[in-house]
Amino acid sequence: MFIILKRILEWMILFIFFFLLTLFLYQFLLVLSDWIQPIDQFKEPSGRAVKVIDMGNGTEIQNSEDVIDRLKLFYWLGE
């Protein structure tokens, strides 16, 4: 009887330990992902960097040929 209770207690301790370590790892990954994520990922780049597509002037691409041409130009220039 005591052997069964002791084994059950050992399994419960193992389960609780595993559960706590899993929670700790999850919280650690949440903190790490918040730390490495940029604060404002859509801000204007600084220095010599430029944005690839500027959609701020209200012009919209009307057909898919414009998109393909712009993409070909982008790859051709090697930017």
C-alpha cells in the first residue's frame, strides 16, 4: 500500500515539476519575443536606408502588370 502511494507521489512531483518548467519556459519565450520585436516596425528608416514601396501619396496599382513590372525592376536593380 505504501509503495503504491509513494510511487503516485513521485509521479505527481514529476508532473508538477514538468508543468512548472513548461510555464517558466513559456514566460521566458514571451519576454524574449517582446524584447527582440522592434518598437515601431513601420517607422521611416534612418541613414541611407529607404522604403521599398511608398503608398503614402494615394496612388494605387490598377492592374497586375504594374505590380509585375515594379517587381522586375526591383529585382533587376538588386536592391
